Amino acid sequence: MSTPHFKLYLDIGLQYKVELLTLFSNYTYNVSFLFMLCLVKTYKINIMNADQLCDFRADITRASERIEKYVYRTPLSYSRYLSKKTCSNVYFKLECEQLTGSFKVRGAFNKLLMAGDPKAHFVTASTGNHGMAFSQALTTLEKTGTVFVPENVASGKEASLRLFGTAIKKHGFDCVDTEKKAREYARDRNAVYVSPYADLEIIYGQGTIGKEIADALPDVDAAFVTVGGGGLVSGIGTYLKSCKREIEIVGCLPANSAVMMESVKAGRIVTMESLDTLSDASAGGVEEGSPTFELCSKLVDKWVTVSENDIASAIYMMLEHHHKVIEGSAGVAIAGFLQCAEKYKGKNVAVVLCGSNISMEKLKLIVDCNGKWS
């Protein structure tokens, strides 16, 4: 009689499982004997099951239908320059050309369109991009709201935000502090708080990017996504893995603010200092209890951190070779790919360029210094 192979899987936390490989000739071995025979191998895996991914995919598909008349279906543009440079097939998802200059408008519209009370007042917190997206949705849908921003919000983003006429309040220097204040404000006034990322309805909206990538490039092998609070990578990751389980989701962060990566490593949301970064849109802490922590723990296959010089160089490269303006957080995804491009030779790679809202001062400094940053 041939000897069958058996595999037994044990969950360890959110990220790991132990694969127990053993050979035995019949089915009568008890558990303790099986453990004596087994070879233990630990490895990182995606533990979202097929039903969970299917549910997320359905919610994202409904979000896509809900918001399609309010947002752009942005191009998935082939980069001849980076493809030749890295010997891979590189595609840019141009959310830098989205309404308000970032992907955030997708989640904002989905959230407000799902709100039950047509007379509700909405409150949010933002480093700028979410606030502009939120204001765009408020204006289009004829709703009222208030945006909280950090004291150190980028000047260009604040100026753009004020064009919408939405009420703006400043508080704190870290996005977590700003979010807490906004929540208190909403609670005290019986208003609806709209999280920039810690809300499944926001995540479903951002996930429509994943749907568009999958529609345009079904055989995509890897997606590079900038991670701040994790809403973008959570939405994109769930949809793409529902289509192709083996796809690699790479989370990219500025080394100066890698809070989600460190949280996933620690197995809990950590509090840590964030330094100044060109990627101001992704900087800051992660809200306690955010569903994005668990989703990032399950979905992100690899983490990459990049320097400020790497980010500046990516911004300069896009100007020089693609004639497109991107913000620092979009540069993070490009820099993340370039850091490990050797591993993706011959592969189809999608790099999500999440926004274009960079101040003229920063852009001028990058150009004047030929893509360097000190």
C-alpha cells in the first residue's frame, strides 16, 4: 500500500500557520503520535478564506457601480521606461489623475452615498487628500460637513481644500490626534464621523481600484501600494486576491513613517513617532481598532520602506520620463518597486500612483536638486 501525505494546519495569530508534514500508512494514528512524527515548517500566508474574499469582492463590485458616475475610471498605463529599465512589465494605475488629485474620492463618495439620513452633518479628519475628496462628495451630493486637519497640513492641500468652502478646523500634529478630536466633535453634535480609512465602506470604495486593475490586467503578478492607515491596500488587496490568490501585494512606506508595518510586525497597533516625510499623505499613526490592521496583517505579502531621497527621485523620474506630477505618497510606491525590481523580472507589475497633490515649493526643490532630498 502506498504511503499518503497528510497536512495539518494550525493558526498562529493573524499571520502565521504551522504546516505539519508527515507520512504514515493508515488513518489510525492519534494526535500525539502524529506530532512526534511531524516536520514543522513555519511560513507567511494569506489566511483570508475564499468566502471572505468573495464577500469583499461583492461589496467592492457594488461600490464600483454606486460611484461610477461620480469618479474617473483612471488609466492603467504601461511604463515603457520602467519596463525596459527593470526587465518587467510595469503599469501605473494613474490615481494621480483622479478627481481632487487622489484616490480618496472613491471611498468618500461610497460612504456618503450609503448614508441613511439625507439631512445628516458629516465630520472627517484628513491630512488634505481625504478632506478634498470628502468636500468634493459633499458638494456634489449637496450635503454639509466639517473637516479637521493637522496643524502641519501641507500648504497646497489646505489651499485646495478651502476652495470647496467646507468648514475647516485644525488640531494636533499627528493624524491620530486629529482623528480623535474629529470623532469627539462629531459625537458631541450628533454628526456622522467619516474615517479616512478605518471604515469598511471607505475600504470598499478604495477597493474599486483593484477591480479596475483586474479588469485591465487579469494576469497581474504583483501590486505595489503605498500604506498609511491601510485603507487603500486593504481594498485593493482583497479584490485582487479574490481574483488571483497567488498575486503578491507589496506594502510600501516611507522609512520616516512606517507605523502600519511596525504594527503588523508587533501583532498590535503601535504608537511611534513619525518624522517629516515627502509622503505626508501616508504619514502618522494608525487608529486603535481600525479594521485595516487585521486586513493588512492578512493581505500584505511583503513590506518595503524607502528613504526621502528615494521618494524625491521617483517624483523626478515621473516628471522627466512620463511628464506627470505625482505627490510623495505616489513616489513611495515607485521607489518601493525599484528597490526590489530584480525579483519581478518578466512579471506583470501594477504600481498604484495614489495622488498628485504636492506643493509647488516641494516640487521646485526636487527639480532644482535633480531628484535629491536632504
